Amino acid sequence: MTEKKTLPSGHSQILQMEMHGITKRFPGVVANFKVDFDVRAGEVHALLGENGAGKSTLMKVLYGMYQPDEGQIKLDGTPVTIHSPVDSIKQGIGMIHQHFMLVESLTVAENVALGMPSTRGPLTDLKKVSARIYELAEIYGLRVDPDAYVWQLAVGQQQRVEIIKALYRGAALLILDEPTAVLTPQEVDEFFVTMRQMVTDGHALIFISHKLHEVLDISNRVSVLRDGEMIGTIPTQGATKTQLAEMMVGRPLGEIKIRQQSKTSQTRLVLQDVCSQSDRGTPALKNVSFEVCAGEILGVAGVSGNGQKELAEVITGMRPVTSGKIILDTQDVTGKSPKVLMGRSLSYIPEERMRDGMIKEFTVAENLILREHDQMPFSRRGFLDLKAISEHSEGLIQDYNVKTPSLETTVKSLSGGNIQKLVLAREISRRPHTLIAAQPTRGLDIGATEYVHHRLLEQREAGTATLLISEDLDEIMALSDRIAVIFEGEIMGVVPRDQATAEQIGLLMAGVAETAAK
Amino acid sequence: MIDQLFTEAVLVGILASGIRLATPYLYASIGETLSQRSGVLNLGVEGQMLLGAFTAFYITFTTGNLWLGVLAAMFVGLLMGLAMAFVTINLQAEQGISGIGFYLFGLGMSDLLFQKMLGTVATVSGFRPIHIPWLSDLPIIGKILFSQNILVYGAYLLVAVTWFVLNKTTLGLKIKAVGESPQAADSLGVSVSRIRYLTVSVGGMLSGLAGASLSIALLNVFQQNMTSGLGFIAVALVYFGGWRPFAVMGGALLFSMVNSLQLWVQVLNIPIPSDFAVMMPYVLTIIALVITVQRVRPPSALTKPFERGH
Ligand SMILES: Nc1ncnc2c1ncn2[C@@H]1O[C@H](COP(=O)(O)OP(=O)(O)O)[C@@H](O)[C@H]1O
Ligand SMILES: [Mg+2]
């Protein structure tokens, strides 16, 4: 073995970390079953798997946030027990969580200092911390202002803070749980430069993603988890996307085929100079204008938090418009209530399916008739017709392939994919003229994602005008006829799909306006 | 009539008693600030104060030792705080409801003990104003600021100390982090439950002290339900002050100054209906709350129990 050296972050290297036979159970779920996994200094080991495969759980076990039911962890050959993050931090393990672990109301330096001993005893030593942040930022190209409050920072910057936090704690082994999910393609490139620098210095990196091209790009080895079990570990060199995807899903995948020509006939949805405010009262949408025609999918691309949520809410009548006009099927519907809009054949697949899409304590059947519960045939003179309801629900569950023990099961106990199928069933079976789909595949596994895509394309065939709002650029590129890019509440440009490149869209997503306007 | 208020002696009296009357509010609301900053809403303050007030009074009454009374009241408050911490942190009970439970417990218990152990209303000779050489002799200022008893000074000192702890120490950083984002704090190895135990029990201890300041420093008697809503006002003051110690102090002062004014109005027999006079501080609180609460944001994790992995 090579000599252990000291990393620029101050900790000595972890040459090899091994996890043996890790099993972790939650009530009713085996999240990890006899999983072996290892990582060495100077490599990126990618951990691949669908949502719910158990990736985060395995990593939380390594980081001491969960205790494994069985199994052993070894650092440089010595078995260790990690009771809590305090232990793992001490051992030189750092973790960037899928959901950032930052205190928004504190500054960058305060977040970095939190929980660390101070050189001034009980008093904080934020000046020293800031100086160290500048040093680390210099080495790894992580520009960030130590005195800025976290809530002021963009997502990409917040991620840098997370990395600095881990490095400040002397992390020699860094777990990166889906770090690229929130970044623009350009930010991903920058992030990879930082990762490569860390690997060159001798860090050991674990990289979790379900974007295959990223995994192929950055990693040295890939391991695939499926349903909590380790399917295999292979060198990245020589691996292909198809091979990895099949390992993840466990079966060959179909391909999305999309007709290039769409029959753009009549205009269904028009937004004219629509402005609106965020919950905080700041401008969220600035003069947004576009139109969606029957039989087309207009994709709205953008980095999270650039007005997508407000856009969907404004169109569906859930958020007031401060100025501008919304026209649905040639009628001005600005300021109309969701109920009126629904009557005009507008359907909505909300971003927060558990909060806005479903009432999670209600049963499957109840949720399926939420929209029409007070109309015939489900309701007669104020009384629910339970027979009609269950027949209707039974039909939908079959048509949409929902896996549920019964109609009386509460929605909260179903998996994410099945819940989304219920939302689709309710919204699409109404044969809407216009469909707003906000992040329709967020958090779904590949199988369910495929299903949703299939259904959306089917709607396009059937002549529905679809507005697809998504932060997943690959999804936008695969499904849209035209792509609108939103940045800080403004539409930066609308590009036909066949003329769009990922680079161009990425630049627009970062707020760089088109220079060579046509 | 009204011009009776504008004599020097009366104005000095109003200000001096305003400063003094803020004492129980300060102890209680600073304790509550700590607890809320870490994410726990303690609505049991009033009950903790009542038991503290009784304990301080009883111990002083029987032993004649004021400091023993203060310590006993703080100890009882601490026990109540620990119980509140156990219920809300370990058992993850709904905080608002648990707090009301503790209020009712303190209300009933203090009354029961009062009936059983004292029976009638008695008085003690409480803390006396301390004479500070030179400062107390200053004209006007001396009478307003420097002729107060030790618990009054202690309350204002506590405000400064709490500000310092919250803003300049690693402990303060942990308290704020736990109240804003317990997940983040936990992921960095900060024990969420330990911090919350600390703030809630210190908060309880301070509520006990607030009770003592009423029964052996301001009024020098104990009566059933003698706090009459003071503990709830203290909770409101925390919102009013936007969870910042000095702003909370500002609120407490505003409130007690108006209270002091209305007491003098009654003393001087100024013809304002006394019910209306008594109402003034409360009306003021409601108005102040309506104006301020909309622009400050409470700690994000306030009232939310923490469990790893959620
Ligand atoms: N704290 C928890 N309590 C109960 N079940 C959990 C918990 N965390 C994860 N799970 C379950 O364990 C499985 C694996 O989840 P996770 O590790 O988050 O997957 P991944 O990160 O690969 O998407 C899922 O079925 C999930 O519902
Ligand atoms: Mg995960």
C-alpha cells in the first residue's frame, strides 16, 4: 500500500473504506440487504440506482445517521463502529446530502463553524473560520462569500458551501448524494472540475446520481443497487449507458420515440405579459408570454426556484396575477378560480403531489373523485353514491396500472410512482384540453418515469395542449416540441426542439441571454 | 386633573415603577426566547411562574431567607422545565397542548399548596431597593434607574447576557441552528435534544425566577392566580420582539410603562373608568402584536418535534 499522506484539508487520507454485508431495515421495508461496497483514495466510485433503491440509506449508515442491523464497516482494514455523525466526522468522512443541510438564516461562516470546537473556547471564532473558507475556496475553486446569508445564495453556491463544510471538517472521504440534481449543465462541469481536483489530491469520493452520462463521465468504478441489493460493481471504462440502465431496472428498456412533426392547429393557452409575486412578496414572474397549441408539448426548462412553481400556480388559478392576461380556449380567464378553470377542461399535475395533488389521509377511491365528488354520478342530492365511485375507481386503477392493496387503502401508504399514477388517472381521464404538468417525474423511479412520459406523449397524440414544467433537462429535451427557458421569472427564449442543444439551453438556464437573436 | 400626571414626582414615579414592573416579564420572556429559538414553544410559562411565586414566597415566609426563596423557585421552575422538555422532546407531544397542560397544573398546584400550607394571604418583607453610592443620589436618573432591588438589575443583565450567548458563542450558534434546521444541526453532530433540553429547562428556571420576582420583590404577597395572564403576555412579547432579546426587552418595557401609567392614573383618581385603564396594556399588546408579527419570521422549526430521518 502507498504511504498515507495528509490532504490539503488537514486530515490524513483514507486509503480504503469497505462496507461488508450491510443490512438496514425500516418498518415494512428492507432498504439495504447484505450490501458490500468499498471506495479507495484517489477514485470516484459511483453508486447508481433508481429512486428508493437504498443509496441514501447505505450512505447514511456510513455517515452514522442510521445504525445498520447487520454488517461491518472497515477503514484502512480496521473495523470501526460509527454511532453518529460526530464519529464519522472524526474519522474523516463527510457527506453532502441530497437535501442540503444548511441553516438558511445563518451566514456561510456560521454554517461552516456550527458544531465545531472554536479556538476561542465558548466564543465563536468566525474570523478564523472565514480565513479558512477562503483558503479552501482557493484550492478547490469554490468561490463563496463567508459573510453572505445562506438564503441569499443560489442553489449552486449553496452546494459549494456544503462542500466547504465537509472539507473544513477535514473530510478525506466525501459522500456526494445526488449533488448534480439541482445544477445547470455548466454548473455540473464546474462541479466536476472540483471533484477531479479532490481526487488528484487523494480524496476518496462516492458519487450518487441517476444520470448515466454523468456517471460515465466522472467515475472510475460504478456500483448498482436495486431494491436494496447490490447488483454488481464494474469499472467505468468500457461500461455503456444501456448496460447500466439495464442493471438499474433489471430488464431491457424501451426507448422514447417522438414524432418530430406535431399538429399545431389551434392555440389553447396564451399568457400575455403575466407578472406575479412569490410568497415573500418579491416579483416571481416578470412579463411572461407564450402560447401552447393543441397537440404540442411546450417544455419549460430552468433551474429550481426560478419561478416554475409560481408559473404553474398562476395558470391554474391558485396564485393571483399582478398584471397581464391568461387566455384559455380564446376566453380571458385571468383571476378565475381553480374550480372555474377545471370546468374549462384544464387539468393539473402538481409539483407537490403529496400536498397539492392528493389528500394523503384519504383513500384511493376518495382521491380519484376529488375533482368531481359533487357532480353526477358520484353525488346525488348531496349524498355520495359509493357504488358509482368504486366502479369508476376500479376502472381507473386498471387502466392506469396502479398497484394498491384496495380502493380503501390510504394514499400515504402507496409508493411515489403509484401515487403519481393516481394523479395522472384523475387528471387525464377527464380528457383535458389543456394540461399543466409540473415536475411530473420528480422522485419517481425509471419504470414510473417511463410510464408518465408514455402517458404525456399519448395526450399529445390525442390533441391536448401540454405545458411541461421540469427541472430535468433530459426530460424536457426528450418530450418537448418547443422549449421555453425560465430564469429569475423571465422567459429567456423559446426554442424549437430540433434546433435546441443542451449547451444553448444550459446557457439560457444560467441567465445568459441569446446573443445572436434570430 | 390630567395635569396632575405631569409633575416631576409623578413622572419619575411612573418611569421608576415601569422599569421595576418589567422584571417578571423580562425573566419569563427571555427564558421563552431561549426555548423558542431552539424550536420549542413553551406555553406553560404561566404555570411555572405561579409555582415559582408560591415556592419563593413560602420558603421566604418560613425561613426568612430571601435568597433561599429565589433558589427554591428556580429549582421548581427547572423541574417544570425538565418535565416540559421530556414531554415535548422524548415523547414528541404537541407543544401547544402540553404547555396548556403545564399551565393548568401550575395553576391548580400552586393554589392547592397555598390552601394547604398557608391558608390565608400573608406578606413578607421582600427585596429592598439597593442604595448604590453616588449613582442612586443622581437627580431624577438616580430615582428612576438606580433605586431598584437586585432582581430588577438581574433581569436587565440577563437580557444582555442572553444577547451575548445567542450572538457570540458557539452555544448560541447551536441553539439557533437547532431552532431553524434541526436536520442540519444533527448532520453536523449537534445533539438536537440536548440543546432543547438545555433551553427548555433554563427557560423553566427563569419562569420560576419570574414568579419569585413577583411574590418576594414586587408585591411581597402570594395570592391564587396572582400572575393573571402575565406568563402569556411574556410569550406574546417574544413574538413582539421577533425573538431578539433587546427587542423583547423593548416590548416588556413598553408594556410595563403603560401598566405603570394606568396604575398611577388610578392612584391619582383621574376620572378614566378603571376598567378601561386596566385594559390599556392588553389592548396595546394586541395592537403591537398585529403590527409586528407580520414582518418577523419565527424560527422555522418552532413547535416541530425532531426525529432523525424525517
Ligand atoms: N427513515 C426512513 N423510514 C422508513 N423508510 C425509509 C426511511 N428512509 C428510507 N426509507 C425507505 O427505504 C428505501 C430506500 O430509500 P433511500 O435510501 O432513500 O433510496 P434512494 O436514496 O436510493 O432513492 C425506500 O423504500 C424508502 O422509502
Ligand atoms: Mg436518495
